[in-house]
Amino acid sequence: MTDFPERPLPPRLDLAAGEVEVWAIPLDPPAPEVERLGRLLSADEHERAGRFRFDVHRRRYIVGRGALRRLLGAYLGTEPAGLRFGYGPKGKPDLPDWPGLAFNLSNSEDLALAGFCRGKEIGVDVEYLKEMDDLETIATRFFSVPEIADLATVPPERKKEAFFNCWTRKEAYLKAVGEGLSAPLDSFVVTLVPGEPPRMLSLEGSAERAAPWFYHHFVPAPTFLGALAIEGGSWQVRGSRYVG
């Protein structure tokens, strides 16, 4: 079951204070849609697309960036092709000419998530639920001690779900603060047990610092999990599946 019903993109999108909208974007549409979205990209985006070794990765990059531009244009009431991106120290994109709208983009395999809100930085992550023989080894290397202990309590048939619960929540926070994977994954603790509400339990050893962080858990498509993180506030979240 998915949290993202299909929604054709209207000419204009509204986003009030306190609202978050997250779009699931299929990255393998028909060729005419790829061409249409590709016409929205800037010269530097086309240059980056050209550096991908495999056609499938090049195409998915073009679709993700083109769809992101279309969504941003609908929220801002402006032409998507004219948007100018800036980039933070660790590569997080923003819109210097439109500082009121925050957004973030993540992709895994043939699906992307794009999240939007106003007034706060947002981080989103999506992961394909691939089979992993070394799941617990990876957790021991990257997760915090409490997370490793929680993962050990999860039944074998749900360990993969728990692992990706943890991974997406960690990535979403790091993307919200613009750190990517350059920050230690064990410097903060999140919930991961399936069915437990998503939240941050401690940040650099402090429950007080973790408390303001808002989390939301998604099932954007079968065999995928997603998460968003925003610092502060109570948010109304809705998900939509992008239809160009």
C-alpha cells in the first residue's frame, strides 16, 4: 500500500505555512516525457547529465531534475527553465532568488522523492528495499549503539524494514542540515522498530536537542521506504505521485 495517490501536476500549486508536500516521481517515463523535461534543464545540468556513464542513470537524472523544476515552477508561479539553483558547502541545492521556499530531492533506483515547505529547511530520503546479506554488519559500522541494540530485537523477517527505517531517517536529517553523509551517522539516534513512530531520540547525546525535530515516514511505492525531517514545528504532510 502506498501513501502517494496519483496527482496530475496543475499549473499552480499552493503551499501554506505549516504544510509539507512530498512528491513521488517515477524516473523511467516514456521517451517523449524525458525529452520534454530535458528541455527545462540548464547548461550545467546538461553537462552533469553527460558525465553519467550509463544511459539509465543519465535519463533518471534528467527526469528528476526536470520534474523538480516543474514542481518548483508551479509553487512559485514562474517558468521552470528560468530557475537558478545555488548550492551549499556540501552541495545541497537552494534557490537564491526565492528564499521563502525550501525543498529537497532524493532518488533511489527508478523513484525520486521531492519535498517542499516554507520557513524551515527540509530533508527527504527514499531507499529501495533491496536484499542485503550484510545488513547487520553495515549497521554495526554506521549506526549508534542504541540503534544496533534495537535492530537486534527485531524479528528476522522485519530486519530489512527496520534497517531502512533507520537509514532513511538518518539521511533525511543530514540532508535537512546540509551535511550529506559527511557527518557521523552515529552522532544521533532515531527510532527504527517497525510500527514505532518516527522520531529523533538524541542528538550528540542530548534528548533536548533532538526534541524539536519533526519526522514523517512514507511508503511512496511498493518496495520503497521514505522519510522527511524538519527542525521545529508541527506539520501537516501530504504525499502525491507525480503525473506530468
